[in-house]
Amino acid sequence: MKFLFNLVVLVLLIIALCLWVALPWYGVAALAVIFVVWMAISRRGRQAASVTGVGVSTLRQRLGSSSVVVIGIAGVVAVLVALLAMGEGYSETLRKTGSDDTAIVLRGGSASEVSSVLTRDSILVIEQAPGIARDKQGKPIASGEIVVAANLPVKGGAPDDEGSVQVRGVGDQAWALRPNVKIIAGRAFQPGMRELVVGQGAQRQFAGLEPGHEVKLGTQTWNVVGVFASDDAYDSEIWGDANVIAETYRRGSSRTSVFAKLTDTKGFDTFKAALASDPRLQVDVDTTLNYFSKQSEGMSKVMRVMGITVGSIMAIGAIFGALNTMFAAVAARAREIATLRAIGFRGVPVVVAVMLETMMLALLGGVVGGLLAWLIFNGWTASTLAAGTTGQLAFTFSVTPSLLWEGLKWALAIGFVGGLFPALRAARLPVTTALREL
């Protein structure tokens, strides 16, 4: 019978945790309001409040054991939020790179720019398609670009320690397409010259990218003439003249992609339909916002899975810490609980009181852990490792309010599980047995 009871409790607990994870903040707020009203107007609720007050008043006497719960849960929340902030920062960096009013065109079936090839004839057709905005001279604001990977020495590493950086060949319209890209040191490169401007993220990651220095790309030596800032994925790139980069890497007149400024967000449908209906083209078209968001999905999922896995492992340890602490607290207060039950307090108020005490400690741990994660990791700069033909991407950790809220929900869930079984034991312990324990 006892085994069956525990099994039912376990199943209900799993269901409750699944619902809790999916519950939005306003759902939690509604539950909190209902609970407060129950404690205020019902007899058992007032009894639960009284027992909770007694338990909280004795926390100073159990400061050491209570700190175990708080510190354990704070550690879980801090690590979880930090790992999730890494994925959020990575996704946010790529999302900021695109917009709804710019489009990217790749060869049909290409997963990314580095795997795409567009001929010169295709580029000319694309640039004349309807839906593209034009500048004051009537030229289409479109840029055929080439993306290649180059190896450069990593800053602070051994002499032979190299990393992969993404090199982008652009035309004169690239700056009009990306008004957020600003030269912050030196100057822009001159067309037709072996000159480079480097993103501030790439400059932080790789050695020798200061203006006035020379770097070797392919078989040629290039001059670094400027540094730009964009506050997105372009910060991790190196830019040069598209014709010169294509010549260096023997790409001829081909390009990997075409970026186009649209007349407005509605112009995308016109632009896409025109390219899809042209028999000369076999291309995929998307807004840059969708394209770069899709590029972040795989890595973001990996980072989230990693964060939840590590957090879950740590949470198990925190739960056992809470269980030990609360079982000890129930044992120490066995006579007190038995006395309360003997004078008319029912089992429900006792269960609620023990649960509330544990969850208050858990909430404190969640607040501490979230605060630590925000103070230490928010804005922390990191970069991905180069993979295959893609370069490193510099990004900053982003500890958002939604991640802090997720951390608090984890803390409360740990407190709920850690307090449930000690609470049930306290409520089911025979009064006579409890009075004899001390």
C-alpha cells in the first residue's frame, strides 16, 4: 500500500513539474493569488500560515543546514542561466544581423553562403528584379558578395595556433545595405586594392588586425586599413573588395550570394516571385532576418540542451540536499508537529507549511543564483569554434528577464520536490510515535 501511494505521488509529481515548466508568468501569478486567498480566508490556510511562521522563526537556529539548500539551488540557477545566456547571446547576435527589408539570394539548395555559387549572369538578372530599392542615381541597392574562410593566428595563442575567420568580399553598395556598419578606426578599403577592414570582434580574436598591419590571405599580402563596428555577426568578419578577393581565391566573376535592399517589407513577395518565375535562375530567396535566424537554430539548440542537461544533473544534487535538510528539520521538529496535530491541526496545513518553508529557501537561492549570473555573465564576450568552412563568431552572453524567470521556476521546482516528501512524512507520522522521538 505504501509503495502504491509513493508511486501515485511520483506520477503526480512528474505531471506537475511538466505543467510547471510550461506555465507562463501570468499563470504562476494567478496560482500565487489563489494560494494567498486560500491562506487568508480558509481555516486550514490560516493554520498553514501559523505553522509556516513558526518554522520560519526557527531558521536562524538551522542556519547551516538551510544555507545548504540556498547555496545548492543558487549554484544550479547560476550555471543554468549562464549556459542559456550563451545560446541566447549567440541567437541574438545573428538575429540582429538581418532585417525584414533586406533579402539574400543563394544558389538553389544551398544551406549557407559558403556552399553557394552564383554566376555573373545570374547576379545581373537578380539586381534588375522588381522589388529592389534604388539609390539617388537610380542604381539598384544590391551587392553580389563572396564569402571565403581564411586562417589567421589567434590572439594570445602559440605562434602556430590559428583559427578560421570569415572573409567577405563586398561591393560599393554593401555599405548602403548595412547602415549600421560604421568605421571606428582608420578608413574604408579602396576598390581594386588589396586592403581590408576588420570587424571589432575579429580584431579581438585574431592577432595582427590593427590598422597599418599586413596579413596574408591566400597567396597574397593584404593591408589592414580600418576597423568597423556593427554590433552583429558582421563584427566577426573581415571585408575587402569583392573583385580582388575573388581573384585571390580564383573564383573568377562568380559570387556566393546577393544581398538586396527591398523597397519595403511587402516588396519581398514581389522580389521572390520574380526570381522564382525566371527560367534563367535556380535560386533560393529569403529575408536576411529569416536566413540568419535559421543559421542560429542548430547551435542554439545544442547550447540549450547542454544547459538543461548540466542544470538537471546539478538539480538532482540540490534536490537531495534539500531532502536531507528538510528531513532533518522535520525530525528535529517532530514533537512540535505532533503537538500541533494533537490540538487540532490537520495534515494539509503541516504539508503546506513544510513545503512553503522549503520553497522560500529555494526562491532565495534562485534570486541569488540569477543575480550572480547577471552580474558575472551578462555582456561577457565569447566566440564559437570554427567548424568546417565557417569562421569564428564573436558574441556576448545575454542574461534576459525571460532566462532569469526560467531560473526562478527551476529553483521553485527544486524546492517543491525537495520539500514534498519530508512534508508528507511529517503529515503521516503518527502523533504518538512523534511524541516519543524526542
